[in-house]
Amino acid sequence: MNSTRIAVLLGGPSAEHDVSLVSGRAIAAALAERGHQVVGWLITLDGEWWRLPESAMDKSLPHTAYDDPATLGGDGPWGPARALEELREQDTPPIVFIALHGPFGEDGTVQALCESAGLVYTGAGVAASAIGMDKAIFKRLAEGLGMPVVPWIEVAAADWSTDPVATDRRINEFTSSLPDPRLVVKPTRLGSSVGISLVHHPDDPEYLGGALTEALSYGDSAIVEAYLDHPRELEMSVLGNSERDLESFGPGEIFPGREFYDYVAKYSEGVSQTTDRPAVDAAVRTQLHDVARRAFLAIGGQGFARVDFLLHEGRVYMNEINTIPGFTPISLFPVLCREGGYDFGAISERIVELAIQRAAEMPRRTLTRADLP
């Protein structure tokens, strides 16, 4: 690629704000090192947009430094409409690299804003982002296509608040159908293991109620899943815009330093270990590649994604898909892409290339009154 203007969006109004700060700065630095003209755009927790100077993209800055972007020399605060207009009206509008995790950044919202402004952006489109972010919709789609998922049910916040007795009864019926009564409770639309609880005593209302209250504090529904006792946690990286150019890499394996791969285990240095050379037999490896690619294509994925799996007692279960996976120092997505010859900078650049390719192949017809029926 020749030198390209790129605007990296980082931060965002979600519980994964701090993770995005790490990913976004790492991506920006890698692209700048490869000769691209990169500008960081911080979106704060309350939704303000700030254009950052180069010094503010220093990877050594603590997360708290971004609580007041003005002290970093940021230009703002701007609303999203004005910020997008500023990007669109530049002589050469930049490619928007969305390095946001969680709601707003990964659920189709900011993708729709970029679409409305006519800006080229990285990663999945509006619909694919929304499906990938919503665990309930994604699981229904996966089940309908015959992909293996852990047994689960969805619990609506409205049901839990208005009729907790009936909700408890429904969960108990679900639990009684499982070989192990323990449960996993998680928010329906969030990532980075935020809000997840392991319920070892589902028959104790205090345990289950606390888990549901925690998960539902992040949205209007929660997922209740069967608990698997210490499964192997495997991840696959997927790259491409369509079946014709799709690449899949992996698996990688995570060895959590805690009972499961929670937020602390994911982002605290030295707590967990990972490998891109796990001991996985050929049949399982083939299944992981097949299901990861099918899941990516099923949601209409484009650009890149990470697909997470659990391996338990010889059975593979697809856990979820992440349409904007982490680019932190311990994230497996960029590491697994080395299998395809991509180092960190090359994979960041390839994602930009795929965004440009998608935009070039997308028909853009301007309608006139004569086109209307």
C-alpha cells in the first residue's frame, strides 16, 4: 500500500473502553511505522469525540490520562455528526479504522454512522456487527445452521424484574436438563468477559440472583449457559471479505490463570498464558477451521474476526464471534495471523486494504426522481 490517510477510533462509551485504548494505540503506531498518515480520534465514556495529537497516542500513557483529553492537547469536544463531517470534508477523507470494542463500537452503531457519512471503514458492516455482538441472535443463527454451541437460554430484564418467580422456574427447568447444575451467566451484548459470573450454586437464589443482576446491569437481557468444567479455550482468526479470499489461522489456546478467562485473566500481565501451537489433533483442527469460517460467512462478516471455542471431553463448542478482536500485547488474533505471513503491522495494514477493497466493489448508485416507482 502507498501512504494512506487513516483515522483510528479508540476508547468508546462502553465497559471495554480501556481495552480499546490499548488496541487503538497499538494499531495506530503499527500503521504509522509503515508510512501511513494516522490520526487518533478518542471517543470518551460519555460519547464526546476528540481529535488527538500524535503525542497523545503514546502507548505508555495510563488509561486515566484520557479521562480529560484536553490535558493531552486534544481538539474537542465534538459531537459525532460534526466529527464525521470533519472527516468526510477533508480533501482526501481518511479510512476509518474502528478499534472500538463492545456496544457502540462493535454492534453496528458507529458502522452506521460511518455509512451515513459516506466514509470507508474497517471490519464488518452494520448487520454483521449487530449479529456478532448479540450473543442470543448469534447463537440462534449458529444452532439453525447446525454449528455446535453450549446449551443456553436467554433471560430478559423485564421478565426478571416483573416476575422473578416464573424466571427462576424457567432457569430451574433448564438446569434440570443439564448433567452439571452449575451455570454461566453473562450479558447478551458485551465482550472482554465483563459482567460474567460462574454460578456454582444455582439452587441458592442469592448466587443466581446476584449473577443475573450483574449481567443485566449491562443491558436488557442476559445469557444463561451450561457450565463446562475447565474446558480448553481455543481461538481462531479469520480474515477476508468473502468466501473467495477467506483465510483462517489457528487455533491458539489460552491457559487462564483464574477459574475462567475473565477480565483480570485477560488483561493483567502475567496472569494467563497463551500459545499459538496447541496440541490439537487433526480432526479437531479441521473442525475449528470449518466452523470458524462458516460462522464468519453466516453473519456476513467482512475484514476480520476472532471466533472463540471451548473444547470439553472431546467435543467442540463455538462460544462466540468477535468482529473487532483485541490488539493488545496478549491478544491472540494478531499472533495467529503470523501463520499467514502477517506481522502486527502487516495485519493492521491488511485490514485497511480489505476495507478499501470492499468499498471499491460496492455499487454506489445515486438515485434520482426518475428511478422511483
